Amino acid sequence: MLTINVGLLLAVVVFFRLRRRTEARSRVDEKFTAVIVLALGLVIAPTPVARGS
């Protein structure tokens, strides 16, 4: 059975999204990247919300 670490997956997505040139990003694209970064922060933060309990 294959398990995927959500934090690692989000980190990879953020890495590739931030590698793009700033001029090529739309406002919606920047907002979506910010939401992904916030989600990554919640996943890796040692809080009850991040632990899901």
C-alpha cells in the first residue's frame, strides 16, 4: 500500500510553483500559492489543528 505524506506533497507543489518567474503569475495564481503555503504551515505545525485532534 502506497502512503503519501501530505506535508511532503504540499512542499513539492510549493517548490515548483515558486520556481516560476514572478511576471508569469496571475493574481489568482499568487492567491492559490498563498493558500497552499498556509495549508503546508498547518500540516507541519505542532498544533492540535495540524494533528487533527
